[in-house]
Amino acid sequence: MPPQERIRVLIVDDIAETRENIRRMLQFDANIEVVGAARTGREAIEEAQQNKPDVIIMDINMPDMDGITATQEIKRKLPFCQVVILSVQSDPSYMRRAMLAGARDFLTKPPMIDELTDAIRRAGALAQEEKKKTAQAFPVISPEGGTPAAPQVISLGKVITVYSPKGGTGCTTLATNLAIAFKTEDRRVALIDANLQYGDVAVFLNEQGKNTVLDLALRADELDPDIVQEVMVTHRASGVDVLAAPSRPELADKINGEQFAKLIEYLRRIYNYIIIDSATFLTDVVQSALDVATVIVLVTTQDIPSIKNCNLFLTLADAVGLKRERIMFVMNRYDKRVAITPERVGESLRQPIVTAIPFDEKIPVNAVNRGIPFMLDNRTQPIGKSILAMADLIKERIQKLELAELENPKT
């Protein structure tokens, strides 16, 4: 096997002697390379994200986070990575929990050397096949841009859902221009219209393709990169891939929330950023778009009905356990001449407004009528600069959320 195809292995065990024994067992196999070791579940998640191993040898009992929970988190972040669980207990319930968490194999400690290497080879072959399939069809690039050292590495993309509980606040304008702000040569960006009855994303981009979200959502259980590539419409001027709303309002009923959520989870394997433009009403699909979002951009304007509805949504979010850290409150069309300021609204609703998009009576309207988003030719204007600033704030919030998740993982 060529050096670049060696199986990369991470060893996770809270006992140093066990880690060393496993490393020694594997060091004479030319097809296996030990790329790191970790003492705890949290360290395992950090090491996995840093080293991108093909296979993780994971102890099940550790002090800070058990191996099953760590496996769940790693599989969510690195779907290609295969986990082989090691445990002194051969209880079937442990095995079942491990498999449900995404583990590839379950071995009893201490494993025989042949048993362990066979398991690693099987898991490694599967991991490398998964990486190759995705890399050949859609090579995923680091979210921060630049070609990574190992282009076959797959990491899950981030989902930004733009939502307002009041119509007419400019969500589609923000979503389309935000997608273009995130798009670079090295970043894959998808723009999804979740306003299934009366979505306007395609109109805003002047891209009237024959394919819509219906073509992928109804096949959510059988997607592959070729199908996605065939259905997606690439916006010629920006390179953003677009999935438009259905062509007729009555077709919206054909898609349910579960199908939409599965579609977005699959697209996360392909795109660095997925921007979702959502409808005002909390339909099954819109609720799914909010549930799967890494960050929710909640949009208000300076009028009282819009602020009132945002307050109702925040109250609902608290009631259903939607963490406010995931919500970025934005004021669109901010006019300094109006006495209702972002600071006053943020204090009143107990949710700070992170940025205000300035009111501009010409640029957005002209952009919509021309079908050319203003981020393509007006990004140096105040309104364009504000969208770029908002994109930076979203990236910062995502980093903070990921750091907090590592420090306080779900149990």
C-alpha cells in the first residue's frame, strides 16, 4: 500500500500503559500509522478534528466523557472516521449503544493483535473509500479558505438559517447576499429556498432552473454527489449553488420536515456553508430549518409589529429549549432618523442586536429588479460592507459555539 494510503489511527484510552501497548502492537504493520493519542473523550474530539484519522481505537470508560458519547460527537463532525470501541465489558447493551453511536466495531480488552489489526484494516478501508467518494465528486475545502494539506479530509459544513416571524423584513435579500459574501474560490456555498410556497431566491439571482428543492428532498434517503450536482443550479456570477423553491405553491405539501432535515444533513458533507432562506410561518419545513441551523439569523426592522413578532419568537425559543447563543439578532434597513435604535430593541427583548444593516432606498431595489445581488457590484458601499461584517460575525459566533461545545459536551 502506498504511503499516502496508510491507515491513520488515533488511540484513545485514559491509561498510558494501554495506549503504549496498543501503539507497540501496531508499529510493525506497514499499512498502519499511529497519528496521535488522547487520554479523555474531550481530547479525542480535539485530536480527531486536528489529525483527521481514518480509524479511532476508543476506550469506552473514561473519566470526563465516555467513549460512546465521544464517538457520537466525532461521527457528527467527521462522518468518514470509523471508530473501533474497546471495553473490558462484553455486555450486549454496550455493544448496541456503541453501534447506535456510529462505532464500526466492538472488541473486548485486551484484544489479540490479529483481531485488532483486522478490525483496523476493515474500518480503514471503509473510511478511505468514504473520503475518496466525496473528494472525487465534491472536494471539500476548509471553511476559512485555502487548500488543506490533505484535500480528502471531510468536515461537516455550517448551516445559517435566515428567519423573521414578520414578512417584508428583507430575509431573502440578506440570505442571497450573505451567501455571496461567504463564497470564495476555496469555499463551497449552497443557498436553499425553504419558503416552499412563494420563495423568491431564484428570482433574486435571475436563475430560473427547472430543478427545485423538491427534486432532492423527495430523494433524501438515496442521495449521492452525482444527484446533487445534477439538481443544483450554479449561479454563474458568484459560483453559489442554488436550490430554488418549487415552481407551484401546491407542490410545497409534498415535502415534510424530516425529508428537509435529511437533505440539509447530507449537503453538510458537501458544502462549507449552507444558507437557508425561510418562510415567516413556522411550517414543518421551517421548523426543521431552524432545528438543523448552526446559527439562526433572526431579522427585525424598526417597526413595532416586526419587533413584537421577534419577541414572540424569542419567547417560544426559550420555551422549546432553543439556546439564545445560536440566535444572532439583526436589524435590517436601519434608519438613524428613526428613534427606535438597535440598542433599545436589544435591551427590551433581552437579546442584543449584533449588527444593523443600513437603510438604502436605491441599491437593494435596483439589485432585485436586475436580478443581480448587490454584493456583486456594491460590496464597497455601506450596505455591502455591513453584509461582509455580518458574515464575519457569524463565523466568530460559530467558532465560539464549537469551542463551548468542546468544553461542555452533550451528555
